[in-house]
Amino acid sequence: MKVQRVSQTYKDMSDDELKEHIRQKVGMDPKWARRALMALYDEQDEEEQRDPVNVHHSNGRGFSPQDQEFLSSLAVQGQTASFSAKQQGWLYTLLPKYAGQLVKLVREMERMEPSFTQTIYFANVRIDSPTTTMSALTGELELDPRSMPNNITVRNPSGDLMHNFTLHDVTVGPEGPILFIYKGQITSVHKGVTSTKEWQLLITVAEPDPLPQIVEEMESIMMQKKKGKR
């Protein structure tokens, strides 16, 4: 189960309302169809993913026996390539019947949200005290941008310094999320004076080596926004 934030709009819907909403979306929206396909494929267990032709477990999760081979092949293809118009049409035809299962997945993610916290260490983040900003890359933290945690705790190895951050905003580009913005309050004591400041944890979607300029560009944008609010 990949945990990610659930929109408040979906939380406010009844199960029947959400089911109908999902049914309509996966039957006409290519982004919804792709996400639904991948979510259902993730529910296939390892044996089913390894051999979708011969192995099927009737556990109420993932694809039905008649769809398993075909939809599994599309899910594997979708990880690296786009779908043809004909394949997209098949997704629109087949996925609406899984709306009930997708509602269950949404409710499971919703229940898991409050307790889902990722812990990372100071060694994995850059700290800029003057701007009260920490930054890192998803690749450095081994985080999947499709399923970012709602809360992150940044700590040192001994655990005597721990700072909690909550997901505040997401910057989305043409290919999906490019920056996750977390915020948290950090209290410090300097010369006997206690002060509390708001810090940001900026997590850019990138691997450690390629495109390092992305981090600098996104941090520059955030700093400009921050200065503009003063």
C-alpha cells in the first residue's frame, strides 16, 4: 500500500458518491485511467505480477482473472511508455468496474494518513539557517514522488534533535510533481533567549546526480516568493 494524501473533497463524499465520481473519471480521463491502472497493479501480489498468465489469487484486490493478463501488460508498458488510442479505449472500457475497489483503496489511505510519517536524517538534507530552509532530493531520500508522506521528521542519528514537518503545498509541472513543500515550527535557544521560527523543507523530484540546477532554480523561486510576502 502506497500512502499519499487524500483530497478533502473525496473525504467529504459518501462511498457511493466517490464510487460514481471515480467510475466517470477513469472512463474518460487519461490521467485518472493511468493512475487507477497503476494503483490496481500495485495491489497484485508479487506472484501475480511475476506470472500474470498462470497465477491469480482471488483475494478481492487487483485485477479480475479475465482482465489480469491484459491489464498487467498495460501496467508494465505504462511504466515507461504511453498508450495507443486503442489501448486507452480499452482502459476506459475495463477500469470503471473497479471503482468500488478504488474507493476501498482511497479509504485505506485516508485511515493511514495520520500515522504515516517518514524519518530522514540531517546528513540527507541541506540546511540554510539564514533563510530557515532545508532542502533535499527525492532520489537522495529514496522517496517515491507518487506517494509522498504527509509528515516528515528530520532528526540527527542520536535522536536528540527532531523537527517535524507537514506537507503544505506541491508544485506541479507538465510531467507531474516537481517540488514538495513541507512546513514546521522549530524552537531554538540562543544566549538564553528562546525563539520559534517557521522552517520549510523543500523536496525536489530529482535524482542525486542529474540536473542539479533544478534544485537551485526551485530554491530560488521559493526564496523570491518568501521575500515577496514580507
